[in-house]
Amino acid sequence: MKRLKTRKPVTPRATVSQQRRRRSRLRCMDCGEAAVWYYLPADAKAQYCDDCVPRGCDCRILPEDDHLRVESTLETNAQGEIIFRKVYPPGREPRQETDALGRQLPCVEYLFNPEGFT
């Protein structure tokens, strides 16, 4: 009696375009992980992973309450430069936008893609 050979299960191979896409993923400039944040201005090429992206920016400050009165002052520092400063009432400092983990968000000029960039 002849014995039939059993075949190994065939695993699907990645197409050429999928292989190219995996190889050409942008990497974080700091640590080399897959980049999920990309800086949009064309003259600057900057891409970062979620851990290394610079966080906190003036553009992410939440709007102040309408009834909140903010004093503005002009001061001079030790070098003689004039500094514009806002003085907020105690406990009413502006808040930054945060993500689900409580971290400050990066500048609005960063584009986010959870699958990474190619």
C-alpha cells in the first residue's frame, strides 16, 4: 500500500509591494522605532515615534475663559530685552491639550498615523 505524502500548510507570502512597504517605513530620528509622527513643513524632515516626539506647544493651549481677566505686562530682563508676559489669577493658568495618557500633544504641524509612514 502506498503512503500519501502530507503537505505542509502553505503560508501566504507577502507581495512585493508589501515587502517594499515594510522596508521603506520611516524610522524615528532619535531611537529608530517606526515613526508615527511626521513634521509637515516641507523644508524640515522630522519623524518621531510616540515616545520621542517633542510635546507641548503654544498652539495647543486651550482657549481662556471669556470671563477670565488676564493682565499683560511688559518687563525688562537683565540683558535689557523687553519681555511680554501674561499674569493669570492664582489657580487659573492656561491648560494644554493632552492625549488619553495625559501627555501633552505635539505641535499641530505634526501629522499622526498609527500605522507609520512610508
